[in-house]
Amino acid sequence: MSVLSDGDPRRRAFLRSSIVIAVLCAGLVDLAQAAGDPSPIEFREDLVKILDRADVAWDGSAIDEHDFASVQSNADGSHVLFNVLCEWCSAGTGPKNRIFLATDRGAQVEEISDLLYPPDIVSTWWGWGSLRLNDDASLVVLRAQLQSGEHHWLVYETASGQVGDATQNPFRNLSATLDDLGARLYFTPYDAGWDETLQRRRMGLFFADLGAGRQQYLDIVDLPCSLADCANTTSAVNLLNLVGSSATSDHVFFAWNDAWGASDNWALYRGGPGHPVEPLGSLQHNWVERDLNPRGFCSADGRRALYEYIHRAGDPVTLSVVDMASGSELPLAWNRSFSGFDPIMSRDGRYVLVSGPSGDLGGYLYRTLFDLEHLFDLQQLSQRDTGSARLPSAAVAVSNLTADAQHYFLAYADSLYRVDLMPAVASVAPRVTQIRWSARSLLDDPDARIGVEVVLSDDQGVASIDRVIMLPLIEGRESPDWGMGRGPLAYPGGVPGGDVGYEVLFDDGTHGDTTPGDGVFTFYAIATRQSGREDGWNAWFLQVDLPAYLGARFVALDDEGHYSITDSRLLITDAACVLGPLAVATPVTSGVGHVRSATGLYTQGVVAVEPEAEALFEAGTFIRLSRGFHVKPGAVFRAVVDAGVCAELRL
């Protein structure tokens, strides 16, 4: 229940002793959040468990031996294609790698292995890496090696259950991407052997329409090449790598080294059937990411694409977005771990979802969603972790983003989740309905404390909420590039302890909670961490000038395995009074002036009447007026502090 009565003792002293009151009447004007008022929710996310091992285990095998291994969805997220491995299952139980198609967002699950696998398949173990699903989930495509040694691309029609050859086979051991309709496959580089017409080897990139044979759209001789004879150098095709393709518009992206693998000669290019070959930028690099990314390497129209590279030996790995129309290349993230990133771009090119180490001081991108809406014109970039260090670790696969960029799917070895970003309607996951602080701000002082209460609901009832924790967030990130250390907050008297970077909230009548089991989770003693600032172990205070907002993240788990993430903010200040925004207020009585809108902080002081000095009115003033105080027309006010608390201006 509420911690509001258990706040800073200086606040209680003020409430007992103050004789100064706010005067004037007529409505509250757009003030900053008052103590106990709901704190704004800046971001929310639901992680809904849709399947676990028991839903997909096959007869004759122990349930815990089955592991989810890959996941992808169709455009609207209504169908989910995934595979399950059972490495230790006995041979008598059938294939150890099986394919499933879930519909109605996981409510219905069908195993399609028996339909999709041909009877003479050599092995089911590796083929799942080539699984593809088209936008309306009408087609599933798979590459399989047959006992004859041939590699066939197969297509499964979900409505009819029919299976046939996706292309005029055989087509060797090539991977491929699929367009939005499932009508065309774009293959990885292919050496078709000696061609009598060309009088040389036919090498390059090929596509095949559904049910048709391969067609070449890029000949290796049309690429820049510093070798004497790229066309007749058999191994030159090994320096060509398909990295992605657009869902529409026939754009294909590939990596190429024009100097037979020499350092500093790698670059990415865009081409495709009916399109010229053009580089992504003017530079060549020491290394570029060359693995195929079928989940979202580029926007649906090929207008924007990802670019991951090391420019010169010893440089960091950089992940950028390239806008093909303008030629702009803008970096999103970098690291020196050389483990690279796992990026996925949304269909509209506005968002990029990125996982991996970040910076060189221990930062990490927890499936961070970058919003590029203003990036290319205003150089503004927003970012938000959609994953968390406090969620289960070791996710084995992340799907594509749905076409509206509101959902993606997440596979752990033992379960499959749907991730809903900013859901407007409550799901079965725990839902935070209010966040309330016991004061407007937290003073950076060893003795200062603030409390929080978080009100939750759950589809299964609040008794099913198993755990709620709080942790700091820095500009949308749990672990920024500059290495936050243990974080700017401490939790004296908390559990698991005040020095681990997060805190458990309580609904059991302890730690400031007054009504056990009512769904209001509480912790009463949040403080700023005082130690470690000089040596950088508590680095946030070295990065900001107070007052500054610190993000506050709340992660909730229920006993069904559903999670939610809810982000708000807390103002940290080094002065005794926190000030919030005031809107312009017109006079309501004779002789009453107006106050200009702004946001900010004032230190301890007295009311200053400054009729002509509007420049002194900085952001977010709270004004306390003595009883009977006369306000001059056009006056500009500074704040008054009494026992560390600002009163509100009411007009």
C-alpha cells in the first residue's frame, strides 16, 4: 500500500510547522507531478508466454529434453513458425528436429514435419536454418538434402497441406531469402560451372520464381575487381556473400571483396533483378558482416539497410544504418568485443532492434529498439531496451519484427514468448496501472530517502504476481556504453541488498507496504548511491549535471511465466527543492500577474519579485506565497523552500 506517509522526515516536519500557504484560486495550472500523483509511464511492454516444452514434446521422450531453437512470424504476427530439437531423444521416436506452425498467436499449434520432410531426406538436423514463412503465412519454404545427394527447395501450402518443389530442382546447397508473397527466392552466391555460351564459368547471384528454374541477375564479371581475371578465378565466388533482400522491390544486398580477400577491401552493395549495382557508401573496410540476415536486414522497399563493419584493423565494430537515397550513413552502436551485433530492421525502416555488447566499458544492448524517425533529418536518436538483465537469460532466437513493429517473438530453450511493445490493451501479463513516488524528487544526500508504490493488476488476479523489481534506466538503457557500474541508486534495508543494482518491491505489509496482497508493491527507502563516484564505479553522477531525470524500470513476473516491463522516471537533484513546469496563467483577480511556462530547479531562497526580469525565470518553478502576499502585475517569481519542500502555485 502507500509509502506516502513514510517519506523524508524533513517533509513531515514541513507539514507540521509551515504557516505559509498558497493563495489565490481558480484551477491548478499544468504543474509538475505532486507527491503521490501518478508518475508518467513512458514505455511499457508485455512478454507473454505462448508455449512451453509440454506443448510441443512428442511421445516417448522426456519433456525437458525438448528445446525451442528458432522462431519467425508472418507480417501481422498471427502465425509463428519455429522448430524444436530433441538431441537426446531415441531414434525410435522419429525426427529429432521438428517443425511447428502456431496460429492465433500461439493458441493453436500444428506440427508440420511429417508433411514437409520428404521420406528420403538425409537429415532433419540442419535444415531448419533455411525455414522461411511468407507474409500471409500461406507458404512455408524449406531446403532439404535428399539421399540422392540433391538439395531441393520444398514449399508447403498451409491451407491445402500440399507439399511440392519450390523451384525446378536440384539447386545445390544454397541458402535463400524470400520475398513478401513467397513468390521469389534469392539465393546465396552460386557457381553454375562452365558455360559454353560464355566460354567461362557462370558465377554470381541467382533468383528463382516459385515453381520455376534459376535465373542469373548478377554476373561476377560486372563487379569491381582488382584481380587480373575475376571471371575465371574459381574461388572469386567465395568473396561474394548475400546478406539480405527486401520484402518488395527486388532489392538484394551483398558483400564483396574486389581484391581476393585482401584487407581493407570489403564493402556492401545493393543490386537485384532489374537494378544496378551500387555501393552502400564510398568506403571499403577491413571487415564487414557477411552472414545472411533473413529476418530484417533492410526496410521492405530496400531504402534503408544495416551495415556492420570494422573500418581498419584495431578499430571497433560499428553498426550503422545507410539511407540509400541520401547516401547518409549513421552509426547506431559500436563495441570492441568483436562479437558483433544481432540487428533486425523493421519493414518501414524506422526501427532497428539490436542485441549485443556496446561500447568498451561493459555496456550492453538488451534487444534495444532504436527509433530512427528523426535520425536522418535532426540527428536525434531515441533508444529503449526491450529486453532486461532481469528477464530470463540466454534467449536462443529472436524473430523478425511484425510489419507494424509492435511485436516480435522470443525463443528460450524451454519456452516461446510474444513480445508486445507499448500494448494499448492489457494482456495476460502483469500490468502496472500507476507508479507513485512519495516526493517529487530524490535529493542527492546521504540521509535523503524516497518511497515508491507500484499498482498492478493481473489477468489471473493480483495473488498470481510473483515478483516485482525496480532498477535504474539511463536514457532508455539498462547498461549504457560508458559503463554505469552498480548504478546511481541504493536501497538501504532492501532485498537482496542495497548494492546489486536493483530492488525487490513488496506487497506483504513490510518495507512501507500497509495492506498485504492488494496489488500495490512498495519500497520505502530509495537513496542515491554515495560511494564509488571518484573511481567511476558509480559513473552516472560523473555523466550528468543535477538536476537530472533518471529512468526507473519496473519488471513484473506472474506465476504463469508472463512478464511485463514498465518505465517511468525519477528526478534526482542536489538542491532541496524540485521545480516543475508552469503554464502561462492569465490574471484571475485584480492586481495578479502572470507566470511564464518553463521547467527546472531552484535552490533554497525566498520569493523574488522581478517585474522585468523574465530571464531569471528558469525551468519549472514552484512558488509558495505567504498569506496576504500581494502579487505585482508581470512579476516573475523564484521558488521558496521551507524544510526542503516546494509548495505549488495555484491560480
